[in-house]
Amino acid sequence: MPLQNGKRGLLTSIQIPVVQHYSSVAIRFFGCQGMMNHTFLIIPSPDPTKRPSKALVYDDHSTQFDAAKGWRADSVNFQPSPTTKTQDRYVVKQLEINGKLWTLSGVFDGHLGDVTVDHVSNHLPIIVGEFLQKAFDSDPSRLSDPGFISDCFSRSIIAFDEAIAGDVLNLFGGIEGLSSYTDRQIREIINDPKNYRKARLNMYGSTALVALVDDTHENLWVANVGDCQAILVSPKGSDDWDIQILTEAHNGDNEAEVERVRREHANEPECVIDRRVLGALHPFRSLGDTPFKQPPEFTRRILYNLLPGFHDTSPWEEFLVRNRTPPYISAQPEITHVLLNDIDPRSTVPGGESLRSSSSPSLPRFLILSSDGFTDLCSTEGQQRIISDWAHGVISTQSMMDEDDSSVDRSNINNILPMSPTVSSFSQTSLSSSPTSSPSTPGYESRNMALRLLRRALGGDDQASVSRVLTLDMDIAWIDDTSIVVQTL
């Protein structure tokens, strides 16, 4: 797998004992300063959940929605660098809509800082739930219309994003009202404790990938803003898997996204430079990132006046001088609808069309939500192979039940890979990616499906590959943050 410079930040480390008797190996790494020598430790039976003598580098959760039907979600967040605080988040939550429980799961990849991604992961699910409940209150029959739900889902995300800048601009009567205030007056208003946090949300951004499943488990909706990825994994025969990618990456690697921005800003040759928006940002769709969505006055008059202030605004000015006709970054989600109770396969085309999933009643079906860090980890060996091997490994797991017992329902993941007995069923709280003590057993022995997928992507049984990712001796992050949610459907 490629090793790369990741996102910078701070890390609050949890110290663990030093493990002795490791072998040190030197490798050559090409970084921003050219070729450099770095060492890593060969770990006997390496565990992706720990970095020897440095820190706990992951957190995971398992959430049981319905044990009898095998509906559950397992999650993990991973960053091995001891100097880097992950800016990925995930959420697994149930939404009560008119007394019935829908499930919402999501992965969010923050950039520039973690203030906005924390806000998105904590509050976006609430807004989605409110929009669905209001839709039911106005016309209960509409919740049976998948197209209406797709539209409602999309509008909730756009409204959430618009409120990030809107809540601040309302303090001044809109962007035009800023001219009526002096910088001193603006500083007093935005640095007031009741306004400070909502103003800071505009300095950072986050991608968002959110999955919604209705109460009957007949429909799946996936909303994507940015470059996270959703994958539907369905059994195909006795020893094969149908792997459907449900999303497209909204970044500079997607030619359609580049052309969209160029088309929307036809007379601005610098709207995209080196496949980055205004030469600065790689995601072409995100939540937050207000300097790319509002006129430069917003940044210069509001963000520059936020405490503690800016010693050097030149990095901002490099792209602000190109900001002529915002917005350049879109919050428009790509919505994909999947009919879960239809077993006839069709080709997967993201962008709002209803798809039919392929499935077998004898084995579980999985939805994988992941940040782009997982895609990077799979780039060498290939995502299809890694996921197929992982799925085969999960359903081949020895359980306490007799595999020859014909009465065992192997479509229920709990009969194949039972959750730890110390993990409780779902409670009405959102599970976000804060550090936790997990009952999971490390590596392939883990009962957490997401952690097992992470281990396979890191190298599986390849001791050197897994060790290299866990213990590389560098002062900066060498791989991107990685969050994975695996949900059974």
C-alpha cells in the first residue's frame, strides 16, 4: 500500500506498555522533503489496534439494531501516527419517525481542522430526522415514496450546510450588511461566546457520506458529498460476491466534477488549478468551507477578525483573489436509492436512480461506508480483492454453533460472527468516534466487521505490511485517516 503524508493535527495519546523483541527494518520513503530513510518494527502477530510503546491508534463500536434479524453496524476509526489527531468521524444512530425506527449511519472526513467535522457528525443526523418527521406530519403517505425521501434527504443536507454561513451572516443582516460595521464592531460580535463557535465552523470543512434505511428494511438511501465511498456487498452463489460501488468521488480526480466547476465559472481560468478548487481544495463538494462559497468579504471581514487572529493571511489570500463568482464548492449531495427487497441485479449508476441489489437469502449482505483513507489502503492490492477476501473470511468464521446444523440461519450475521456478550443492544444515543475501551479481540479474531476489514486492507496475514503501517518512525502522518462502518442489511 502507498505511504503518504496525511492530515496534520494533534493527538491525545493513550499510553500502552512497550512490547519488546521487535526487529527494526529500514525503508525508503518519498515525502515532501524527498527520499528519506525511516525505520519500522516487525511485530509478531501485529495488531492494527495498537502502536507499540506509543499510543492507542483506533476506536471501534458495535451497534445491534435487531439481533433476531441480524441487523447491526460495526465501526472503526484509525490513524497510526502518534502526532496526528484524526479528522475522520463516524456515526451510527436510529431515527424515530412517527414512532418507527429508521437507521442512519455515516462517515465524515474533515479537513483543515476538526471543528466543522465534529459539528457535522453530531448535528446533521438531527436535521435529517427533523426533515423526515416534518414530511410525515405534512403528508404521511409521502414516506412510502422513495423519490420523495431522496429529495427530502437532499434538502436536509443542503439546508444544514446553508445554516453554517447563514447563522453568522444573520448577525449582520446578510453579506451586504457587513459594510455597515467596523472591524472592531465585527470582532465584538463574532467573538462573543454565544457567536464564537458558530463563526469558527466556517473556517473548516468536511465531506459527508450518510446512509438511511427505512423501518421495514426495504429501502436504502445513500447521500454523498465529497470523496468518501459506499459499497454494497452481496453474496453471489456459494463462493463469490457482488461488489457494487454506490458513489462517485467529488474531487479533482473526477473529470466530471472538474468540468462542472469550469462550466459554472466559464470565464475564470483559475477556478480550478492543478485539479484543486481555486488552486487550494481537493474536494469539489463538502459541508462548510465557507471561504469557497461566500464572497471574499466574508473571510476578510469575519474570519480574519476571529480570535486569536491571523499572523499571516497570505495562504488565504492566494485563493481569495481568485474568488470572483462564488460558490465554487457545492453541498449538493449525490443520492442513490437501493431496493433491498429486490434480488434481481442491475448495474449501479450513482446519482438518484433506484437500483436493485443482488442478494442470497442464505448469507448476510453488507453496506460499507468508508473515508478515502480506506481507498488509499486498497490501492496496491485492489479494493475488489480485499473486500471479497474479507467477506469470505467473515462468513467462514467459526462460531459457537455447529456449521452443519441446517437450522442455523446464516443470513443472520450474529450466527456467524456474534457480537461480544459485553456489547449491549442499541440505545437511543448517537455513537460517534470518540476513544472507547472496546471488547473486541484484535485483528482477525475481532468480532467487529469493520476492524476485520481494516486489518485485511493493512495487509492481512502479511506481517511486514501491517507492521510497517503501525510502526513507521516518522514525525508526520504517513497514511490518511481511515474510518469504516460496516452495516448488515
